[in-house]
Amino acid sequence: MTTLAPERLGDAAEQLAAFAPDVVCVCAYGALVREPILSSYEILNVHPSLLPRWRGAAPVERAIIAGDEQTGVCIMRLVAELDAGPVCAVEATPIGTQDDYGALAERLARIAGRLLVGALDGPRSYVEQAGEVTYAEKIGPEDRVLDPARSANELERVVRALHPHIGAHTPGGLGVARARVAGESVAAGELALVDGRLLYGVSGGSLELVRVKPPGGREMDGAAYARGHAI
């Protein structure tokens, strides 16, 4: 097996032709695969979702943010349309209430490796995708902000979905690495130290900021941050 990582797959066309591969595998490759390569080989793509749900760039994060109870891995044949090819292997896994991106992505990677080996061993039988199509848009700066107009349940999922690789933060720039839903009522957008816990006021209640990271600082316990900043 040979691995290539060209910025444009077209740059590797001559190498692929020289290898004359039976199958080409694509994983975490952000560029589109175009003709004539697309039709020249059987190209398998590893995608970490239960297609057609969460086609696109950020399927793991979007599944957690949406509160999905499960996700998984699909091995599909590449076609011109984004993540729309027929599937030859699939395996689901539950999304636990404590799963963050790091834990879930690691589990999906193990599933993906096993599925891909099985698909390469063959035989491969493809089934067209069926069901409602949803798209996992790339995580943008606005997705990282813990908007106090949203509920604590939603924001707790955002924190988990973006940890540890991207990170979420309050509008004031306080990074949040771990959070949980709290029952106390705190003014929306305000930080408060209640019973030794750092709470952030959001719609309908509050979010406990268990682990935080001040701008330019190190990650620390939320309550310790609150005491040090006279909150």
C-alpha cells in the first residue's frame, strides 16, 4: 500500500497511473476528486457519519451538537456529488452523554480502520444512500461562541463537540473545555460564583463552566478562575 497526500489530486495523476491500483482509498482529504481520476479507478472514501446524515466537512462535531444518539462510519464509493456515493460498509456507534470530539473521533477511527480493511478484502456490494440528507458545514468562528441566548443543553453539547481540537468560548473570550448543565438562574451572559461553582447565565438557566482557559492562559478549574478574578 502506498500513501499520497497531494494538495491537488490531479498532481498525483501520473503516480496513480504508474501504480495501476486496483482500488484507491481517500480519507480526510479536503479537496474534490475530479475527472478523469474519478472514473479511472474504484475510489473508496471513509466518512465518519451514517450517510446520508451529515455529509460534508464536520460530521463528528455536527452530530454531537445536534444531540444525535448515534453516529458511525461509512465506506462509500466516490462520485462527483459531495459524499453522495453508494455505501459498501457501515457500522454505527452510540454517542454517549459524556463523549467529546476527542473520544468519539478516536472510537470512529478504530471502526473506520476495521471497516476499510474488510472492504478492501472484498467482495464489495454497494447500496445507494437512502433517507434525509443533511450537511455538516465546516465549523466557523461563530460556531465556537457560547451564545447566552441558547439553552444550557445546547451549549454543553457545543463544548463537547469542539473539545479538544477547536474549543468553544464565551462572548468575552473565556475558553471553555468542560461544562455541564446547572439548575440555577443567572442573568443571561453573566458569570457568577454560586456554591463554589462558576456559572454562566444562558437561556432558561445556566451552564457550569467546569474547566476554562483564559485568553493567553492555561486551562484551569472554573471555580479557581472565578475566585482569582473576583467573580
